[in-house]
Amino acid sequence: MKQIIINGGGVLKGEIKISGAKNSAVALIPAALLSNEKVTITGIPTISDIDALNEILEYLEATVLLKDDLIKIDASNIINKKIPETISIKLRASYYFMSALLGRYKHVEMYFPGGCAIGARPIDQTLKGFRALGATVIEKNNYFKIFAKELKGAYIYLDMPSVGATINTLLVATRAKGETIIENAAREPEIVNVANFLNSMGAKITGAGTSKIKIIGVDSLKSGFAEVIPDRIEAGTYVIAGALIGENLTIKNIIPEHIENLILKLKEMNVPIQVNTTDIIVSKSDNLRPTNIRTAGYPGFPTDLQQPITVLLSLAKGVSTLEETIYEKRFQNVRYLNEMGADIKQLSDRIIKINGPTNYMGKTVVATDLRAGASMILAGLVAKKTTYIDKAEHILRGYENIEKKLKDVGADITINNL
């Protein structure tokens, strides 16, 4: 187990460069299996989720070269064999291998993916897409056998705009015969990143980034190239850190429109923030105003920034509310924030009320999941005395070099192995 130790109360000054997006990279890498030739992806973040994906690539006997932020994948001679639970359980994004292998071979066998325990995360919409494209799904004790004599294009209406279901359906439809329409598709930038990658390999996809995506299936995909977009959740987390204890903290390599909803909320809260073309400069506010936030699919307020911004809301003078519409177990950070001094009341599975301002005091807390862990780091940065964050490996799944990035701008933070 890893533990993060933070001595809080300092000031963050300088520059933080944002890495490639975790949520793009974990889909782009499995998508490479749809090609019969070598593909190249740049901007890969150094996070444990990438290690888990590489373990699956090696298991399938793909040829992989990973150096710095560049990965080259040759899947021309992979073996389509059952992916065991011991490796699929390490991250939820392993289910992108399910769709890539189904699209290429019309047959896949693997166990249900893992990931953070933030509530029910069914894959019913993904399976709906598979079935609509002609696949048979056999499920038993978290084990899936999915196969099709032929994959045929179809009209698919997603009951909710799920990012995972949109990408999974997109991957399979790319190798199906005929035309597929995905209606009520998710619109996240990561989906556009994946679609552009597939198109570079010869796919025929239009409409990515809108609620209606059209795919004309192709028989094969060739070599291709992708550059992972900047991580909007990492960017948002560090922007919030700047709003907490920043002094002209500059967040570089950013696409501001990807976090526009966050920027608008920070301005509403009276945070000094300057938005430029590829960077944001943010400072602490001495007069934070409360606000109300409701998470939603893109371009709404991201569920992945809900837990981090709770720390900022707790410093505002007055009452804020936060409604989580995506996952029902995404308030696991509340207990630990309250132990550190916050006054947060959970009104229901989906709504919390935050009374501020809070004087945080360092405690021993737990990173119950990736973004809850990020909120613990933010609370530790603003707290008096020392904060110890157990199970910090959750945080390292999604934040590249977080210790170094924060140290370089003035944080007193250390990662230890227990």
C-alpha cells in the first residue's frame, strides 16, 4: 500500500504542465487492436492504468514499445484468447478490449472489468450496442462470452449518454458491415480523440462530439496515429488547487473549453482566474462565495471533478449544495473531509449540503477511489499540520507524477510505500 503525506498551509506558485488524458489513453490503446498494422500514440501518461493495459496487451501477445509518452503497438499477430479476471479486474477500461476484439474477430471472452467502487457501473448499454450489431452475449458469474456470425450496422439509441457505451459501440461498429447510427451518444472530448484515431486508420466516422454519430463499417484498418488530448480532469484538479492556495499558479497544456463549466463556477465563486489559449492562471480568493453544482455529462459539470471541488466549496462563506447525477456512491470522501473539520451533510445518495468556511486540520484519511483521493490531497494542501492519505495507489491510477508536479510549485508532499 502507498501513503501520501502532506504538510499543508503553503502556497502554490509556478507552472504545472498537464499530461495526456487518462480517459482517452485507456480507450486509444485497446482501439489499436482493431488495426492489422502498427499504430503510434503519443502523449501517453505515466499512470498505473497504462501499466494494467500493457499487461493485457502482452497477454494477447501484441508487440509493444513504450518509451516516455510514446507507445507503438503492433497487433498483427495477437492471439484472441480469454482474458482472465486477474488482469481485467485492475481497471474498468479493460472492457474496451472486449469491443476491440469483438470488432476484429467477432468473438471475445473475458471477465467483467474492475475500477473504482463508486456505485453501480453496469455495462448494459454497451451490451445493448453489441446485441444491436448482431452479437450474442452469454454472461455467467461476471464472465462474458460474446460472439457473432456477422456484425451488421444498426440504429442504436443509448438510454443514457454513457461514455463507455459510446466508445465500445463505436469500436465494434467500425468493423461491422454497413451503416451504424449511435443516437444519444456521449459528447466527451475523449470520444472525439478515439474517433479521430480510428479515422486515421481508415475508419469512416462522422459526428463524434455530438449526440448522433454515424459509422460506415470497413473490412480492415491500417496503421494510424493519435495524440492524446490534455487531461481535462487533471487540469481541473490543479486549477482547483490554485483556487485553494495558489499565487498566480499557471496550469499549462490545457484546452480551456474542455473545462468551461468549471471555469464558470470558479468565476461565480469569486476566484481570480485568467483564461488564455492554452493555459490558465489562478490564485486563491480571500472571499469565496458559495454556489450550487449539479454534475452532468459533457459539456456539463464533470462527475470526476465533483469530489475535488467539494473542498473548495467548503471554504466558501455560506451554504453550497452539490448534486451527483452519475454515480450514487461518489460521496465516500465526505466522511474524511468531515473528520478533517468540514461541515458536510449528506441529504440523500445524490445530494450533499456544504456549510463553510472550514478550517481544515490534518488527519489520517483514506483514498477510497481515484477522485476521492484527489479531494484528500486538496484538503491536505490547505490543512494545518500533517495529512496522511492511505491507499494512495488509487490516486496514482489517474495522476501522472503528482508528487513531483506539486513539489515543483511549492507543496510539501511525499509518497511512501507502507
